[in-house]
Amino acid sequence: CDGIRKLKVRTNAETPADAKRALEFGAQGIGLFRIEHMFYGEGSEKPLFHLQEMIMSNNAEERKTALDSLFPFMKNDIKETLRAMKGLPVTIRLMDPPLHEFIPHDKKRQKQLSDSLGINSEELAKRSDALKESNPMMGHRGVRLGITHPEITEVQTRAILEAAAELTAEKVKTFPEIMVPLTGIETEYTHQEKIIREVASKIDGLDNYMVGTMIEIPRATIVADRIAETAEFFSFGTNDLTQMTFGFSRDDTGGFMPAYLEHELLPEDPFASLDEGVCELVKIGIEKGRKTRPDLKVGICGEHGGEPKSVHFCHNVGMDYVSCSPFRVPIARLSAAQAVLNNGK
């Protein structure tokens, strides 16, 4: 398969263990490292607490204190994952969490948090209520978080690029790709890219790095030519792109999707296999992006990247790579080779 396929196959991973597992399955890099995933699972209690401090902060000074505490955890996780990938590209997505997901509901945790911030429980409850959104999936997250609080983008960038520079000093080759999430307007991207480049200019010993964006809002595909004036790569986040194209909440389709499939209103669940309408938007995004920047690197991240029909589509539209969970890497490698044979090229 590897001798035939043209598409590279990367993985979605946030820990050295996942990265090593993906390498064993034949992954050629990481296409999606989600910074906020370091706040889940084993060993996440301390960094999660500092993230909660950041979220509950009421001013830039409080936020900076929380970010300074969070920084070493973030940098270490990134550094060890970059090390595990041994010079292969690692696309690191800046934080993209709906903030309400991290608000603590446990009374003991709330007390620790209010004590740390020097506020009472009433003030903490007031700040929690202020974070609640009617539609958090389309709310204050992704690039919007970096625009309202640029210090969050600064700290993440410093963690990524300092980790890379330190590894370079250890003679470990790295290739980080910093990805701005949820871009829909070209000015959003340029606002964040400027911050990233300014941080990078102050870090000595940097080898290679790129800055690009996740294309997951339909508008971004329409103005992709303008975004590509400054973005060095696109990664299509087809989970959110599907969600926003259909107006379906991917977390809530269980109530109606079975009926759509039963009545053959849709041939398949569009969150499992790429829909033709979403495919059309992806094609537009690639064509417009490469019209501006012919060498634009293009990939896909999300579970569509490991689904055979979707992989065939990615090959046919000239993507550089697909990215999927470690356990789907072998399927993606096989599908990428079959796509070449099916098309005769």
C-alpha cells in the first residue's frame, strides 16, 4: 500500500503514548494535536485546575497568573509529543474548547478555585453564569478566544516554539505546524498570525515551523483565496464543517438521524462519511486556496480521515494528507492505495 499511495497518513494524538502507537501503525506525523485534550484523563488534575483559574479570571492580570502556572504543563506535553514523532510534522491546534465544559460543578473544587482567585463563592457563581451560552458550539471558542484574550494565543505559541527550540538544541528534529481554529474571516486569521509571528521572533534556535488554519466554517471555504495570502496550510475540520453546513448538531443527531437513514433521505450519516455538499465546499476551498498559494499544504483531520470513501475523495481533490485516530491509520493507508488504483493515477 505504501508503495502505491500518494496521500500521506497522519494521526490525531495528544500524548507521547498515542503518538508512539500511531507510529507503530505507520503514521507519518500528527495532523491534529488538540491542546485542550491535555486537560482530560490521567495526570490532568493540576493543569485542569490552572485552566479553570484562567477561565474564571476576571481581568488580564488574573488570567496571566493562571497562564503562567499552566505554561510548564503545556510546554512539557507538547515537547514530549514532538520528541516522540522524531522529526515528523505535528499540527498543533490552539485551544478550541467551549469554555462552559470546564466550569467545575464539584463543591470542593469550586471552593479551591474561589480561594485561589481570592473571591467568594457568590462571585465564582456569578462568573460561571456569565460564561453560559445559548449555543456554545458556535460561541466564544477557537479563534474568538485568542482575539478577546491575545495572551492566551501568546502563551500557547511560546509553549510550542520553546519546546521545538529546546529539542533542536538537543539535536532532535521537529516540525511544528501551529493551527488557528474556527477561522471564518481572513482578518481573524491575520490578527492571530501576527501575534504568533511576534512571539516566534523572540525565540532563539527555531528550526522549522509553519502557521496555518483549520477550515471548518463554510464562509472560510468561500474566502479561502484571501486566507491563503498569509496561511501556509489548511486543515479541513470536517466534523464542524459538516455540522455548520447542515445545521445539524453532531452531538444531537441521535434523535432524528435514524429516521433520515430509514427513509433514505440521506444515503449515509454525514458525520461518518463525507457528504457531497460538504465535499463541494472542500473542493472550493482547495481550488481557491491554491489559486493564491500553489504550494499550499492541505489535509483533513477528524474521523472522516479514516473512512474509505472519504479518503478516496481526499485523494481525488489533491490533498497532501489525511489524519485520523491511531487505530484507523492502517485503514487510511489501505484506502489511499486503493484510491490510486481506482483512478489509475
